[in-house]
Amino acid sequence: MTQEWQQAGLTADQRADIVVKAMTEEEKFAWLSGPMAIPLGDEPLPEGAIGSAAYYPGIPRLGIPAIQQSDASLGVTALGNVRPGDNATALASSLLLAATFNPEMAERTGALVGQEAFAKGFNVQLAGGANLVREPRGGRNFEYLSEDPLLTGIMAGYSVRGIQSQHVVSTVKHFAVNPQETGRVVVSSDLSEAAMRESDLLAFEIANEVGQPGAVMPGYNLVNGEWASENAFLLNEVLKGDWRYPGWVMSDWGATHSAAKAALAGLDVQSGANLDQQAWFAEPLQAAVARGDVPQSRIDDMVRRILRSLFAVGAIDHPAQRHGDIDYMAHRLLAQREAEQGIVLLKNSDAMLPLRRGAKQILVVGAHADHGVLAGGGSSAVTPVGSLRLPGVDFMGIQTDKVFQPSSPLWAIRAESGAENVDFVSGDNLDETLKQAKKADVVILFAEEWRSEALDAQGLALSDEQNTLITAVAAVNPQLVVVLETGGPVTLPWIEQVPAVIEAWYPGSGGGEAIAGVLFGRVNPSGRLPVSFPASEAQLPHPQQVDPESTTSLPGMPVKGGIIHIDYQVEGSDVGYRWFARTGQTPLFPFGFGLSYTTFTRADLQATAEQEGVQVSFTLTNSGARAGAEVAQMYISPTDGRFVPRLAAFQRVELQPGECRQVVLTLEPRVIACWDDQQQAWVIDAGRYDVVLGQHAGDVSLSVQIDIAARRFGY
């Protein structure tokens, strides 16, 4: 049967209008509130649901398929083992993706997630984590990208673009200023509009422009005292007003607090209604419409936005079908290539790395490296077949495991090294570990730091046992490499005693092979830090953390002890490296930092400021003996110090030995500007500016000064 919306030449908006007019009120409200599509207690799986984050029934008479939603940015999950035996490719953590500084890789890995979601029957992927890493101890930082709004926005946008290229809608989340998990349902992130526009909101704005996501998900938190899911400033004024966002806004699961207020503030869908105190967008919202508190036109707008996004990505013309036709080997190789580009070499004294092949005895220690690589916990945790599952955390009534994904660094090291013997010890028995370490030509020690949704890291240190182990091994064998598998920055009290340190993040389905490739030189490391590593927590804007015992982190639970306000105006828009610059502190490792096995030289930096913007060019040469990739980083700041240097452009450049290339970059104007609350506009002040080409934040490889004319632009 041919539907009216199938006429040739219709836009996504026109098609959505046709379907909305044909829908009954029952059909409309069936899409505005739905339970989590995972059995909780005695609740059955909704009829027709695959088993995932959410399900909304189709409308067969109109040719509209059901909405099947799955988590998350790092791959297609099966939370609570809801689909037993389901396999999926695990991408590396978003921090590793951002460390590649490679938008093309973000798009390619996004397309991988979209392909697997589509093949499993999903048409909405709850991906696109775009929160800034304001709190380095945040439990979900591994799902986010960086502390910088430009890097975050571009990488999130390209990832979303890749997912949606496969006829699968992607969200961006968690909108906005959602930096911590401790007390996440009672914490209010407080800061001025200008600071928000220049940092967290700018990241989402760029992500929306680049990726055009079909849906936006607010977080559990409050912003300036208003729940993000019913914050009219965020949803109506900024998102749907200034940015003219055409898609729909879905709540996080169990993060809806009202019917009429939330609907009028801009929330379109109540997700995970069975986790809330009631199904607000069912009978309560219907009653609000009947009373005239919410106009019928608002209900139609909610549904139209959903349909518009589904039509825009082709999710209705190309309904997702469960066919399972997935080339997991090809996807695993792409995940490996991603990890190879995002692993960061932090230290390499006396060129210890790459390790020579053919050693007699190599000892691998710790972090279940004999089995696999660590993954973050919670709703984003991907569990490929063969994963090692250890006790984790109770997450919204679902027991979620601490997962080691099946990519064994031990076996990859055996394959790469050509060594006579490569042995493994867990590191649990210190005396036995030291005995083995003394006999080894080199020791490769894996250290882990597990993070998960629903709980923050308590401090930035590795466990005492691991720090003791590293210090003790370094004392008996100076040929020591430490490989970090962490969900964010950590402190390294033993850094002076260890000659080589690698940050591998959570490296995903190809992580073991990627790590071994870097260790033995098949891969020239090119990752750059997307977050600063503080020397200590005393350097942070908020050294003291919220006491987890004083809050509740469960959605849908009554608030215990009232709302907790966190004053993020302390740092304002100066998040991460900008905070270090403003306060004159030196971090352990700065944003943008990363070493290579080759060297690069830079020359001929030039900058021009025209009406259309600021453009810079320079010559980059690989002056070493190995092929490698450099990340060009351009920072800008006014010479009068009105604001500290900000990343305004970047580009990953791959060069053969001796190869020379001219690099041309256009600076992002909103980074040069400041937000003016009174004018409600971006304002670039006339004056002289320093344009700096650096190897990382704070480095000055080359610099030039330019005069920029005054400019004002809004929406």
C-alpha cells in the first residue's frame, strides 16, 4: 500500500506533517512516553521490543516502523545481558577517539556503530556524548571526548554523522553541563550564560552543526537550579530557538519530573518512564492538554520532531531489520586502527621505545592483560562474545559487570615481539612478581583504573596496590614500560622512576593488538591528550569532591537532603588547559601533549585576518626517519590578556620521512569571540591577537601577531 508521505519530492518536514495529521491521539501519545525495554523485576519485555534501552510501537497502517533504541557511543550494548549471546564490536573510549584528533576516524567508527545497530534492528542509537570534561574524576568521562569545546564539538559531530549515514538516528548527550555522576540526580551545575555559551554549549552547538543529530538528550542534573529535562533556557531558548534545532528532545531514563512544565519547556519524550515516579507524558500530559494547560499544537510538534528526524536519516524509507549480517573481523580491524591512532606516548626516556624484537625474556604484568583490555561500565558497556566479566556496579536495578574485552595484550605482544619467552603474572603476589621481573629483559606492566556510570572516581590516584607494584618493579628492573588503561587522567607519583609510559585509555576490540603495535614500533604513536593530567588534585578548580554518601544517584528516587549546588563559575569557560593557563599552574601532562618516534619541524607561520575570518598557514616537515602523524594545534589569545589561549583550529597530518607539506587552517570565530549577555550575541573585540602554533597547550613552536577588526554576530 502506497502512503501519502511516499510521494516523490517531499522533504522530511513535509512527510512528517502528513503522518502527524493522519495519526490518532493514542498513536501520538504512544510515542511520547515509554518504559525501558529491559525487564526489571516482574516487568515483561514490551511486545515487539528487541530488548534494549527503549521501544515505541510502530504504526503499520501508516507504514511507520517501531522505534527501537540502543546504547551508546562505543558500540551496540546489551545491558543486563538482555539479548543473550549477542556479539558487537567494542570501540575504544571516546577519550581515545578524541586523542586521534581525526574527524575522519570519528565518522568511520560512527558508521561502524550505525551499521551494527541497523543490522540488529535498531533505528536510534543513544550516542554522541558531548559533555566537556569539567570534572576530571567524572565517572562517565570515558564516554565523553575532551575538555575543549572545539575538539569535542567536531569529533562528536563527525561521529554522529557516521552513525546517521546508516539510516540510524543518533542523539547528542547529555545536554548540558553534566560533568559528574556522584549525586547526578540532585546536583545543580551553576554558571553564567556567557561562561556556558563559551564552553559546554559551544561544544554542543558545533556538534549539532556538524552532525545534525536527530535527537538531543538532557542529563539527570540541574542547570542553575532547573532540571535539564525541563530547563526552558537550554531547550527552548538555546536549542530550539537560537540554534533552530529541528529534532526531538528525549529525557534520560528516569529524568523526567513533570508533565506540563517539562512539555512547555521543550522536552518531547519521556524515556524510561518506569524509572520515574510516574509516566508523566501519559495520562498526566493528556489531562494537561484537556485542561488547556498544554496546547494540542505542542503535542503535534513533539511527534512531528520525532518523525522528521526518522525521515531525515532514512530510518522510515529503510526500516532496520534484524539480519545479523556484520563483518566483525573488518570491524575489529577498524577498532584496532582507531586505538592505534589514539594511544598516547607520555614518556620515552633515552628512546627506550620502540622495544627491540627478539628479546630472550619479556614479562607482562597486571590488569588481566592475559585475557583482554578494560572497558568502562554502565549503559555504554559493550560486551563482545568472550569478554571477561567481573563484579561491577548495580546500575538502575541492573547488575552491570566490570568488563575486559577479548583483545589480549599478552598474546599480541607474543605475536609482535618475536621474543623467546613472554610470560604473564597478575601482580597480585608482589614477591613472585619481583622475582620474575629481575630475570626479564623488559617488563611491560599494565595498570588499570575502572570508571562507570553512576559512580565517580574517588580521587585521581591509581590504587595503592598498583602504585606500590610499579615502584617496586622499577626498583628491580629499570627496563620498565607502564601501560595505563584509564577512564581519564590519573596522577603518577612514580613517573620519575619509570622510563616509558603509554596511555592506552579503554582501547576496545582491537586494543591489545594496538598496544603491542606501539610497543614494538609497527605503529608510530600519534595520539595527543584530549584532557590535561594534573600533577595533583590541589591544582583543580574543585579539589574537594561531593561526598557520595550524602546524595542519591538513582533516577526516579526522592531527593535526599536537597539540591547540591556546584559553583562552576569558579573556572567559568576556562575548563581544563585554560584553567591551568589562567592560574599559572603547570600540569603533569598538558592538553594536546603526545610523543612520537619521529620528529617534526615547523616553519613559515603566516596569518591573515579578513572579513570572512582568520586563516593561518605554515610548513610542516617530518624531519625524522619514520613515517608518522603530527597534530597541528592553533591557539589564539588577545595580547591584552582578556582571555587565555584557546584552541581555535587543529588538523592531523600524516607525513613520510622527509616529506614537507603546507598546512592551511581557518580559525573558529566563536573561539575568538566572547558571548555578550546584553547583546545576546558573539562579539570579537578589535585589537591585536597572538596566534600560536604549539605542540600542546602552553607550547609555542611558532607565533605571529595579527590585528583583528571588531565583529558581532548572533543567531
